[in-house]
Amino acid sequence: MEDMTLLMNIMWTMIGAFLVYFMQAGFAMVEAGFTRAKNAGNIIMKNMMDFVLGSLFFFIIGFAIMFGGGNPYIGTAGFFNPTSLADAQGMINGLPIGVFMIFHTVFCATAATIVSGAMAERTKFVAYLIYSAAISIFIYPVSGHWIWGGGWLAAMGFHDFAGSTAVHMVGGVCALVGAKILGPRLGKYKEDGTPNAFPGHNIPMGALGVFILWFCWFGFNCGSTTAATTTLGDIAMTTNLAAAAATLATLIFTWVKYGKPDVSMTLNGALAGLVAITAGCDVVTPYEAILIGAIAGIVVVLAIEFVDKKLRIDDPVGAIGVHGCCGFLGTVLTGVFGEGCSLATQLIGVCSVLAFVAVMAFLIFTILDKTVGLRVSDHEQLDGLDLHEHGMTAYAGFRIDK
């Protein structure tokens, strides 16, 4: 019976890992669809390389920092040989080392890929590759050690079941800092500071990405049990209800605010609900999940508008509002609604992670800006990154507007 239980846990965790991997496709479709056609190939390449670099560097260094014991702040064992962290039976945290590592590898890649949308259409490809490696080597693993690797936040009782903070807020804060240092796309803001709209070139593609992400989120949240438990249905239900409530809330809010239900904002509303419920999906009731989703669905609209119009930070896909703001929000609301969770502990956790990630992202992006350079030229922006960074166009033979 014990062997059968272990086998079921392995199978379920692997299914969860495969679903989370496929989130890369969802993010790629959302980001490509919400941006302009002349940069679609560049977006796809960045999403691909997030996973490629994340897989390699998390295996070589990041996993050791996250799960290598040592002290409450950073792992100190397992560098270049993460399998050495397994016990004599090849197990770690109740799973074979390979199963545990691949599950956390796909989570690391998700944190990295959030940033590509916020910095889309004006970032040098080489600079983005270096950043993507940096988040997988150090930023994500350190805060991940605090939360999931036996670090000081875990000891305090901080609750982030599947990564509203550990994955989504980390990616969202990196996106905020990177987009601020990078500056807006050419022509994004008028002389008086008001923003110009740059509509995405393929909303159906973006919608497909959202559907993929919603589907894969069941692996993201339910898979975080890393065990085939009886709670899987409850976690799936709270995840789905929060997403549905957020989508409806955004639709109604934009309908009232703009006079028509906004398609792209409503799609982002679905993602906002998914991000917000991720921290507490295992400790809230279905009705609490609906409330968390509804709050996130309204807050995401206000956050995206605030970033765009007040902070004048150009985020083409709304990643800062969706992942940064709603990741923070969902983790805090877990302290409000979650059974056995402390609001004070949740606030300490999110603020500590936010401060650490903001400082590290600022250092990395500033160094990149002063060395290899973050931003392409105005001429390259006008022609599109596909042509200048990759020597091709995503839609050969079609007329592409500048």
C-alpha cells in the first residue's frame, strides 16, 4: 500500500509539472497576441529561452540555493550536483529527487517568463537572456528558499501554497523594475504624459493563451500538493471559482467604467483571479475564493491603469498589475480568509520578498543597462525586433504596420 501511495504521488506530481510547463505556451500566446505583429517572433523566442535557461541554471545553481539547507536565508549545499541533496533512497521531501526537481524547475521558469511581456517590443535580446539567467540563478531561488525551502518565512508560518508571492509577485516586481529602467516604447506617451494605445495584433491568440493558462493552473495549484490527496477537488474548485469571479467582475467593472466590456482587460481579469487565489487555494472556502477573485478582478483594472497613466510605466500586456499587484493582494487576503493563517505574518512575508526582489532586480537591470544596454534603437523599434534581432518576420508576406 505504501508503494502504491508513493507511485500515485509521483504520477500526480509529474502530471502537475507537465501542465505547468505548458503554461509557457499560454504566456507566449498572451504576450504575442497583446503586442504588435512586428515583434511576435521576438516574444516567442524570449518565452522559449526563459524555459531553456531556467532549466539549465536552476539545475546547476538555483536548486541548491533554494533547497540546499544551510541557514534560514540561503541554501549552501548541492551546487553543480543537486542530486546529492537526496537521501540514501534518492528521495527529497517525500519524492524521488528527479520528480521534485522537475516540478520546481517549471515553477522557476514561470517566474522568469512573466517579465518578457512587460518589457516587450523594446528590449535587446541579449540583455533579456542575461536577466532570464539571473532570476533563475539567484532571485527566484533565494525568496523561494525563504518560503518553500525551510527558510525563515516558512518558520514563521507564512502561507503561500502555490506561489502568489514566490512565483507571481516575484515575476511582477521584476517586471515593474525592468520596465521602469527600460523606459516606454517609442511614441507610447504624448508630450502631456497621456498614453497612446498600442492595440495587440491578435486578440484571439491572446484569448487562446488565457484558456491554456487557466487549464494549466489546475496543475499549478493542485499539483502543489505533490501528492494524490483527497483535497485535490477542493483546490481545483477554489481555483476555478476565483478565476470565474474575477473574469465576471472585470467584465462588469469595465462595462460600467468604459461603456463597453473590454476584451483584453477581461482576459487579464481571469489571470488576476488565478494569481490571487494561488496562495490560499488550499485554505479558503469556495465562497471566500469567489470573493478573492471578485476583488482581484476589480483591482487589476485599477492597477493596470495606475501603472500606465500615473506611474507612466509602459507594460504592454498588464503583467505588473496581474502578477505583481494581484500576487501581493492574494497573499495578503490569505491572511484575512485562510484558516490558520496570520495577516501579520502574510504582510511581513510579502513586504520582505518585495523589497528583496526590487533591490536585486534594480541592480541587475541597472548593470545590464550600463554594460550591454537594455534598449534597442528607435529605428529598430519602428521596424520591429523580429527583423533586427532575428532577421525574419513572424508573418512572412503580410503587410506589417509600423
